[in-house]
Amino acid sequence: MSAGRSPIQSVAGHLVLLVLAATALLPLTLVAVNSLKPHSEVVRNPLALPTSLNFANYRAAWDFGHFGTGFTNSFMLTGTAVVVVLGCASLAGYVLAGKKIPAWPAVMLYFLIAVTVPIQLFLFPLYFAFAMLHLLGNVIAVGVVIAAINMPLSVFLMRTFFLKVPNELEDAALVDGANTYHVLRDVLLPIVSPGLLTVGVIVGLIAWNEFLISSTFLQGEGHFTATLGFLSMNGTFSTNQGVMMAGAMILIAPVVVIFVSVQRYFVEGFVSGAVKG
């Protein structure tokens, strides 16, 4: 029991958490249960348990959703976005947190304005540039675009984590003869690693679920991500809810596994980065 709390407060807090957890897990549970049922059983009673464990829906969803190709493209897209964001945002956050350039207030203002600008304003010029450069269908190039969209928020988050690092650590390393590269690589980045993980998870989830940019620039089934592959099933299996549920489970399973694996570090990173900004 938490110090300073009465038993009633503690019980009430746990009840609220249980209700919130049930609210979050119930839809996912229903999707998992209905993915094992034929369409007729789903329509008859979506809350009932399946009469038998039938994985035919998963086989149909995997084949018609082209998830083999989709997962490959999604991992390439997400990996590109995460690597580009972590590389650029960590360097920008280090520079802005240490006020190492005279124009740092203007740069911060620029990123603040960039957060408020909708990406829809840039779709036509981006599409024109992609067409001129023959990059339509290039998963790596689209990953760079998604990284650029998420860069302002990522820079703000990384700056917050660098602000928590005492300046004395960097000064001591410089006195010992380390250059800026070694200070950043060997001293600062290990300290802000929770921030790197937090930013990586946020950007990774956004890139994995991204629809607008990928549907605009990735044309043709050979370039579809897992999300686009799942959405392409709507025309064929819109009347077969069992197969659609199976496709949804295939799509979200990697996200759930990865997030559950790193959620402790993700929460720690958010808490430690929310103190100073």
C-alpha cells in the first residue's frame, strides 16, 4: 500500500486502473476471439467463444493480404524512419539543449511551428518531387519522409532528455581529452538511452500504422506495407468478418509483442523526460 494513502483510496485507485485496463483489452480480446470463428458465428454472437479453434481465417488473411511482402516493406519503412529520427533528433537535441549555436531560439521556434503544420499541405509538391526523382514505390524514401514528419516532436523530446544531463559530465570528458564525437557517443548517449528508446517506440508505432503517406507514394501490391495489405482486403472480405479479424490480429501482433517487451523502459523514459523541459 502506498504511503500516505488510506485503504479506501488505494482500493479506488486499483479499481480505476482495472476499469481502464479492461477498456483497453476488451476490444483486442474480441478481435482475437472472433478471428477464430467463421463469419456466420461472428454475426450470430460476436461475444461468444468459438466452437472450435479454426485457423483457416489466418491462412486466408495472410494470402490475400500479402502480409509476407507487407511485413518486409513495413519493417524497412519503420526501420528507416526510426534510424533517421534517432540519428538526427539526438544530434539536434544535444545542440539545442546545450545552446551550442547562437540561433538556437529561432531553431526551436521553427520546430514548434513545424509541429502545427499539417502534412496534407505538402502532399502535392512531395508527390511531384517523388515522380521527378522516380522514387514512387521506394519504401526507403517514404521512410525518410515519415521521419521528417516526426522530427520536430522527436527533437523536442530528445532536447528534454539532454537537459537532464549535468553539464559537469561533458566538461569533465572534454578536460580528459575527449572530442565532441566521443563525448556524445561514450558519455551522453548512454545516459539518454531511455529517451532514445522512447522516441524510437513512438516513431516506430506511427510509421508502422501510417496510411496517408504510404498509400500516396507506395503504389502497387509489391510495395504495400502490412497496413495497406490489410486495407486492401476490404473489397474482398468486407462481408467476411472472421477473415478481417484475423488480418487485424496479424497486423497488430508485432506491435503488441514489441511494445510489451519494451514497455517498462518506455514508461521509465517518459517519466524521466517529463521532469525538465
